[in-house]
Amino acid sequence: MSARRNARPAVKVGAHIRFRGMKWQVVAFSGQSVHLVGPDGGGQAVLAGHLFADPGFTVIGADAPQAAPQWGLFETAPAAAREKALAWQRHVSEVEWRRGQTVSRSQS
């Protein structure tokens, strides 16, 4: 298992995962199949898509994904960038409004 800061953890040989409510160790990859060994020593090959789609799937020991700030990323941008974005927002709104007016007139 390898986890980069601010990235999703990677599943690789040796990683411990939780799948179907049990702890497994990844022992091999073959095409789209992930080969797992369970706590009792039994093995299983699972398609990667099926593995990742399991609602309880996690990489054990990986950092939890970082949540976005409560108000989103806009407030974390520099003040000058926020002002420029707001200026464009006003311009886009005006263009959309005028476009709506043109469509209304052409439908009359």
C-alpha cells in the first residue's frame, strides 16, 4: 500500500484491505484480477472493479481523504484571483441574460 498526501491510496502487492467485511492481503495482480489471501489463509481472485465497488472497501492504514474546506476552494484562492473570478462571473451572467432575451424575442 502506498499513499501520497492528498491523493487516493494505491493498492499494490502486500497491501492490507477490507473487502466484504473481512481483512485481506493483496498477493498478486493478473490482468483485471486482484488475488487476495484472507485471515484463514484461503485465497480468492476478484475483478478490480468488483473489489473497488464494494461499499466497505478500504485500504487499511491509509490516510483518510482530506475533505474540502467547508466553503469550498474559492475562499482559499488569493484575493486577486477571487476578484478576477467574480468579475468574470458578472460578465457571464450578463451574457447569459442577454442570450435569454434574444431567445425570448425570437420565439415571439
